[in-house]
Amino acid sequence: MPHTVAALYQFTPLPDADRLVAPLQALCDGLALTGTLLLAREGINGTVAGETGAIDAFLAELRTGPLLGGRLDGLECKLSRADNPPFRRMKVKLKPEIVTFDAGATDPTGDVGAPVAPEDWNALLDRPGLVLVDTRNRFEVALGTFHGAEDPGLARFSDFRAYADALDPADEPDIALFCTGGIRCEKAGAYLKARGFRNVHLLRGGILKYLETVPEAESRWRGDCFVFDGRIALGHGLEERGDHPPEAL
């Protein structure tokens, strides 16, 4: 039976993150979900898989249930399919950050830049002088990226700070950021805005939403998109592209 996979995140204050770990683990176990959820005082991030009804019940609890009390009503979520179980077990973990960057010094709940809908992304890419930046790790970029994108050569996401620090906000560059699902772009965008960069754009929903939304015939994407589960990579229409051997990554 195919599995539904939900990749989700939201930056929102969760001062009680430590007390949410056990009930969220129990919720996921009760719904027979597998995957990983990361909790921090800045929000939630993760990918879980299970039967469609179980995923629906899980997302409903996060968005409107008493456990989170409506704090995840802006949850960003991408749904896709997996022919085989993409995870072996379910883990809910408490972390200092839901995406490791600078130990929480950057606030992603403020100004992170201007979100751009996937259907408007191609028009932005045609803007003269645009600096298009892939904020993912270099091995992910090697598997696929947008035509004309800069690869900062990141070994880990926190390396983006050094890349950004080498840019001069006085030049007023027009910068467009993208990543797999959007979470890294929000942190990177917040960092750039805090350093004084005025023109920062983010691909809303990330590469996954673009591949789901934009027809392949109109796509500026080249290659496949790495995902952190057993499927390895997804292509247009979020179709599995598991023909990449793990040793090639």
C-alpha cells in the first residue's frame, strides 16, 4: 500500500517544546506513523509517513487540536507519496533549533524576505541582475538545481553565514533564495535581512512545491530533488526518482 509523506514546518514560539515531545511521540505512535519530528522553542520541523487517514488526523491535531492550541495554524506542509515505507521508526526530538544555523541568534519569526509563489517563480528568475542562490548542501545541489543558480558550496547549512557575510548590502543585490521545502530559506532570509539586505525573495513551499505546481514543460528546474528519506530523490510531480544509488551521494 502506498504511503503518504508529509514534510512540514513552522517557525512559531514554542516555549513549552520540552513538554510537547512525549505527547507528540504518543500521537504519532498511536497513528502508526514513522519519520522524524524536531521540536525547539522556535517551532517544529519534520517529515512523517503513514496511511492517508492517519496523516490527515495528525495534521488536523497539529493545526487545530488542543495539544498545540492553534499555534501551528500556519503550518507549511507538502504531501507526496512513497511506494515503500520511507522510514524505519518514529522519533520526536528536542533540539536547540529546528534547523541548525547559529544557535538561535537569527529570528525567523520576523522579516525573512518576500515569499514568491511557485507559479510566479519563473517570472522572478527572468529579472535582470537577479542573484539566485541555492541554500542547500553541495551534495544536494549536485543532484539538481535551478538553471543559473549559484552554489555556495555548503558542507552544512550553517556555512551559509560565511557566504552571506562576503556579500555587501550596500550593493543592493536582488537576491532569490530556495531550498527543499522552505525552512532553510526562511532562516537564510532572516539572516540577510538582519544584515541590511533589502531585496530578498524566497520560493514559497520550496523546490517540492515548485515541482508539484509548475508543469515540467515550463520548469526551470534541472535534475532531481534530494529528500532525506528512503526515496532518495523526487522529480516533477513529486514522482520518486530512486534510481540514484546512495553511494553516489
